Amino acid sequence: MSFIIGLSALNAAQQEISVTGNNISNSSTTGFKSSRTVFGDVYAASVLGGGGTQAGSGVTLQEIKQNFNQGNISFTNSTLDMAINGEGFFVLSGESGVSYTRAGAFGTDRNGFIVTGSGERLQGFSPSPTGQPTGGGPLEDLRVTTGEIPPRATTTVSSVINLDASAQPSALVGTTITSNNGRSAAPVAIAAGDALENGYEANSISVVGSDNVTRLVDVAEHSSANAVAQQFSAVNGVTARATSVAYLTNFNAGPVNFNIGGLNFTGDFTAPAVVADELQALADAVNATVTNVSARVVGGTDLEVTHNTGADLRFHGGATGAGTFDVYGSDYDSTDEEYTRSPDGPVSVDTTTGDSVLVGGIVNFTLEENVTFAAATADSDGNAIDQAVVTGSIFGDISAEDALDGIPFSTNQFDPTNPDTYYRSTAVTIYDSLGNQHSLTKYFVKERPDETGSNNLWSVYLQVDNRNIGYDPNSTDGEPVLARFDLRFDNNGIYDPNQTPIQITNWTPVDNLGRQQGAGPIPGDPNVAEQLTNSNFTIDLSALTQFGGDFSVQSNNQDGFAKGQLTGLEINDRGLVSARFSNGQSRALGEVALANFSNPAGLSNLGGTKFGETSESGTASVSGAGTAGLGAIQSGALEDSNVDLPAQLVQLIISQRNYQAAAQVISAQDTATQTIINL
């Protein structure tokens, strides 16, 4: 019996040495889990035996128990090296079926699948459409995408910007007023030797200048347009330009002598009618001779004579020669900013009698914002003006109670090349359907108060590559126009959500030479299926604010990008595997799956630091990292063996002594047996 007991002790010691040796030999194996032996004593079984006199029968190995404690984590330079910080196992699929491991030294095969060194494929889940981890779903082989990512056209541009609430409008509204030049009465013929006067009566005008000072300007009787312009130009906020224009026509055939600006000219016109060449010769003579006076032929029949500084124009019949010619005054069209022959008149000049005619000038007034003209009730000396209606005034018919109504205009209109015409601008890169870059520039303009008096109105002008992209529904050729949109804020500086979204529907991408590149605009909603096949896109400015403070751009984002090459991989602590491309984009490829068991110690060792599921371990519960009690994944790291080498060396010494002691049991039994035999 003692031989059997000693032999069982030798057996136990040998097995303990084997387990300890295996632990020591795998102390540097990634993901290795150490083991320890569990022994039990042996007693002979008997129905009636036992009691205080029962001797043992030796020792037996009950279990080699796996130690699944966490090993240290060592960092590496490979993204595909993964360690589990906490509970769980990587799930592998190979020719022999599904297995589980803590060794995360992975790489890729020629097809891009993530595999172990022995070829098993790492299992995981498909990511959500938004690229977020799902933590579940059917298991699949994780694969790394290689090659290029195709470009995507911009469909949405969003900005978070603050516009300074204290900013002032760039554009100012002024008015223009055009004086009378005889439209109320035709130019008057004056006999030779009589005084030449333009017929304008005296008048007083009350002017409120841009400095908010009210001045009375007295216009003397028969003042020339030039003199009137000089008087009013002295008022703050008033610019005056004087011009005199007359039209000479209906020349009789034959020699005609007349006087312009104090100089005599002779026109010898051919019967039966005057021709344009003869008028042109006369115009050339005037242009070459008279200072500040220019002449040109209009319509082949009229000679237009202009005094550039607004002096009165005098026309006088010659002393010799028979014939007549007609003189017209002019009207000024403020819309087209040009002079035309007045329907009043004409006055006929008889060259045989030496008649003269005088045409007064026109003054064009430009009034800055809030500058006003009105008929005065007293002159500058305080004398009351006794007039009901002044019909001969250079300002036309105006009563003492009337104001001169001008034509409104806006100064400092938006011009993308002139920073003084807008508040601030900001640009963002967008992409066409081919992935070509373009620059979208947003120009912000503080507008004048609207019809409600609100001072919270702005506008934004948009250009791409300094080209217009606006759509005009009334256009017949479809050419882009300047894109402008209103921006309204409430009294708290918050963007009005009821405004119509900004849609760009008329942008054709072109290169530097103006050649089309990429898809152009097509009808339809850019937010549905066709959004990647045309250049339509949406601009979201709903996050704009109008607070007091400087202009600030917190973000300028868009969803397009150029084509890109794979530059690297990223794996986060949830196990989400993402590809990173040269265009700055990333794409989720999958999510690493982890498994856990009710009794990990019940797993079977398959070799290669892999374990297999058994009935003792229970069924694997598979989920995402960081869920269901599973640990997090550390990319670029490996879990070391959890073997405590000093403890194992001490255990080896203990096992060796146990072996020696067991041998002594056998030796003692042998000596006793030999003694008995010798008896």
C-alpha cells in the first residue's frame, strides 16, 4: 500500500512540475492565462469501513484550474494590436469553428480581413448608417477597406456666426432733385441790342443739411445754373452740378450767321435740306473754338450744344445772310441720367434781324440722407416772401408750403469687390460632384430698418468662386444673378425660424477658365435622391445670432469632400474600427465583438492561447465592448501573460521537494520490505 501511496505522490509532484513549467515557459506569451493544480486525498471506500483507524491511500489530481486574472497591458505601434481592459474574449472564426482568445495580436490578410497569426478571422458587427457602434447584430468577418473613397458633392452648408447688433447699415438713402431750365416757359427771343436774361425769378429755399442745421438760400433773379450750384454746394450734404443744354434745328438752306458763347460761326447749308455732314462740320468748329462748350449732331437734324459748367447759352443771328433756325431747351431724365430735347418751344431766330435767344441751365442736386429742400417763407434777411406760386423759379412751380420732392437713391450699394459696402464676409470650401474644390463666400450686410421700424434686418449675398449663383424666375436666359437673402432676428438677437430656407439652385461649377466641371443645376429638391447628381445645395444659417459684440465665426461646416486615399485605421474603446482617408474623412468599417461566459474557468484550452466553449463554461454572450459588463478595447496594445514568474519559480522548488519526499516514501517502504524478506 505504501508503494502506491508514494507512487501517487510522485505522480502529483510530477504533474505540478509540468503545470508550473508550462506557466514559466509561457510567461512571455501574449494573452496567456496561467494554471494551477488542485489535488485531493484518496481513501479506500467501504460500506462499513472508516473511522478513526482508516489510513489514506495517497493523492490524486482533481483539476488544473485556469487563472483568468487581467494581465499587464503593453503598448505597441500597431493599430490592429488590441487588448481587452476588463472582462471578455475576442471572437474568432476559422476552419475548426468558433474560438475565443485574449491575445489581440491581429493583422490583415491579402483580402483585407482582420486575422490572427494562424489565420482565424476576427468577428464583429456592422456599424449603424451614421457610423455609430451598435453593440449587437449578426456576427461577420471584420474587413479593412483599401483604396480610394469616391468624392461627394456638397449638399448642406451650415454656419454658426454672430453679427454685431451695433453695426450700422452700409448703404444710405439719399435723393436727387433736378431744377427747371425753362420747361415751364420756352426760351424767349430777344431783339438785337436788348439785355439777355434767362427769365428765372428770385426764390428762397429752406435747406436742412446733413449737420441738421437749417439754412435759407436766396437765389437771385436771373441767376445762372452755375451760380445756383455754387450757392447750394456750400450746404453740408448737398452736391450740385450745373449743365446747360440747347438744341438747334431747322436750319434754312443758304448762308446762316450766328453767335455762340460770344464767338461768331457761319453755316452755309446746301439747298434743299441741311445734311448731317454740314452739321458735323459746325459741331467740329464749336468744339475746337469755344471753352467749356461741346457740340454734337443728334439724329442727323439737331445740333446739341452743352455748356459744361451751367452758364447761360446765348444764340444770336448773324448780321448778314437770310434764313432762320430754331432753338429748343432740354429736359433731364434722372432715371437714364441723360438730356433730351424739351417739348416746350421752339424759339425761332431770324438771322436777318439779328434776333437772340438765351437758354438757362439745369442743376442736378444730390442730397445725402435726411437733407431736405423746402420753399422758404422768408429770405435770409428775414423778409417775408409774398408769393403764392413762383412759376419762373429755377426750381419750377413751388409754393411757400411745398417741399421739393426728389427721387430716392441708395448710396454704397453692395459690391463684393468693395469691403465698404458690406459688414463682414466669410468663406468655406465646397465640392462639386467630381470632388473639385470651390470657394463659397458669404457677405453680410446690415440693412436699414424695415417697414415695421425693426432694426434687426440683415441680408447675405452669396458667390461661388466670385461668380453669381442667384436664380431669377423672370429671366428668359436663366443666367445666374446676384444671390441675396434676408436674415431677420428677434429683439433677443435670435434668428427667426420662420424664414424660408436658403436654397442654391443655379450654380454651375466651372474651372478657372470658365469651363464646366461637375454636374450643373437641375430642377428638384436638393435634399432628396438627386442630391449627389447636381450642384444644388442648402445653406443653413439658423444658428446665426445678432448679439452685441464683435463678428465671430464659430463654425463653417459642409458635408462634401474630394476623393481620398486610405491613410490609416482607428479603433476606439468601443471597438469601432474606422478607416481614415487623405481627404480628412473617416468611415466606420465595423465594430469588434466581445464574448463572455458564466464560468470562464470551464473553457477548454485549444492551444495557441485560444479557448473553446464547453458545457461547463456555458454559452457565450456576445456584445459590444463597454456593454453588458464587458471591458473596453485598447488599440495599439497587447495583454501580457498573467504568469507571476517569481511565484512560479518558488512553486517549482516546492514541487521538487515534494517529489523528493515522495521518493523517500517509496525508499522507506522498500527498506522495510527488504527487512521482512531477510527474516
